[in-house]
Amino acid sequence: MSQHGEVPIAKQTFNWLLLIVIVLAMLAVGNVLWMTIEPFKKPDIVTPMPVEYSVIARGEEQTFLITYTKYDEAEVVGTRTIQCEDGNLVTLTQVRTNLPLGSGTIHSMPFKIPTKTSLGMCKLVVVVRYEVNPHKVVFGGYETEPFMVVE
């Protein structure tokens, strides 16, 4: 301080900058906390989802109907696996998708029945990762009705 009780301009500037940094840091922490506890309701999806073909040959394409009610927006990544009665698991490619908000029924993206799929009864199981925000991920699992894989 000078002899008249005034704070030097450099110290006053430093104090203001420090206050601004503290406030911004608190806002950032608050934002991360909010994103962590942000409410998210998973879509209601009717399962088992009906398939287009109840009997299908290896190498052919299958689709299924998705009847849903979607409440909140989120990026969606689905990991698809064909599970057969004999325990055979065939992992398919991941898909990114985003259903519109509201209710509806749509056809899925087609998937090919790989030649390594076991013959017999199988179903498609989809594990979905809802990327709500950079700090929150919610998982869901859905499956189709069984279908018969033939030669």
C-alpha cells in the first residue's frame, strides 16, 4: 500500500483476475456436476422386437420392427450380437443411430446373417449405449423374437 492507503494497481488487477479465475473454475465444476446428475429417461422399446423373416438362410438380410417412445435426446451406439440356442455368438458391426423424439414404429437397418452363424433358433441382441453428454453414458439392452437360421 502507498502511504495514503491505496492498493497498488498491479495488486488490484491481480486480485480481480484471481476472482475471475475462481468464479470460472466454480462454474466449470458446477457444469460437470450437472452433466453427471442430469436426468435421462431411456426410450421405451417393445421387446421382443418382431423380425421380418421367421426363417432365414445364412447370407440373407434380416430386419426387425422397433416400436418405441423416446423421451430425451442422446447419441446412440448399438452393439449387435446374434445369439443362437447352441451358445454360438456372432458379433456384428456397431451402428450409430438416433430415433426421433416421440412415439413410432420403424424398420431397423438390415443386417446380414453371417455364414458362421449356427443353424437353428437364434435371436439378435442389441446392447445400446446412450451418450447423454461427455460425462454420462447410460446402457440398455433389447432383443428380437427368435428366428430359424437354415442353410
